[in-house]
Amino acid sequence: MSILEIWKILEDCKEKGLVKSIGVSNFSQQILLSMVPFVKYPPVVNEIESHPYNVHKNMIKTLKKLKMVMVASSPLLRGGAAQKQALGDKIDYMNEAVLKEISQKYAKTVPQVILNWQICRGVGVVQKTEKLDHLNDNFNITDFEILEEDL
């Protein structure tokens, strides 16, 4: 089935009240731009991998023009061994000098700064953790504003 055929099924679900909104994951700008003129209900969100090493400035611009929101998957670069291998073993955002400096400036942790940065860019984040201290940190990501110079 084509994307448009599948999308029609999703739109039928929306019209029947089975879903409130329809979102996508890992759709390219080209796919979104080519499908939107032909659908009744465009996607509301596009969830894609986004973190300080994978910024997606053009995607964010395109989604804003289409009135969609980007949602960051793996906003803290927590993709496991495969992701670390793809980016290189030397990637360690917790020890990035710029991120450490900014986190100290705002008296926040590096992950709090990264999550706040995503929100400042208009990117949604859905963060998860099994550790209580990280959960508390996740709740405290919007009680500060990163200055333009630090974004």
C-alpha cells in the first residue's frame, strides 16, 4: 500500500473518533511535502531522532511551515550501543565543554540544558527514566530560560 492509501485509513479512524490526531515518525521533508497537499488531515507531529549531534534545523523550519511539531526521539542520545557506534565511541555529551559551561551558568544538569534547548527550539520532548533523581531533573527543565547567545 502507498503512504496515501494508509493515510486514508488513518483519516477514517479520525473521522470515526477512534483517534484524535495523526502523527508520523521518521518521515523526511520530501515525503511530508509531497503528501500534505493530498490529505485531509495532515500529520500533527513528526518524531525523529534529535539531540545536540543531530539538530535538524531545516526539518524544524519545514514542520513549522506545515504547522506540525517535531518531537525528539532520543533527545539525550540514549540509543544504546548501535547509536553510539554510529556516532563514534568518543561521543560523550556529559563531558562536552560547551554543555558543561552552559549547565554551570544556569545551575542545571547537562541533560536539563539539552531538554530545555529542545523546547526553546519548539521541539517536543518525551523523556523517560527509571531513576528517581533523573525523574526529578526531568520535571525541572522549564524553570529557566536559556539566553539566545547560549542556544
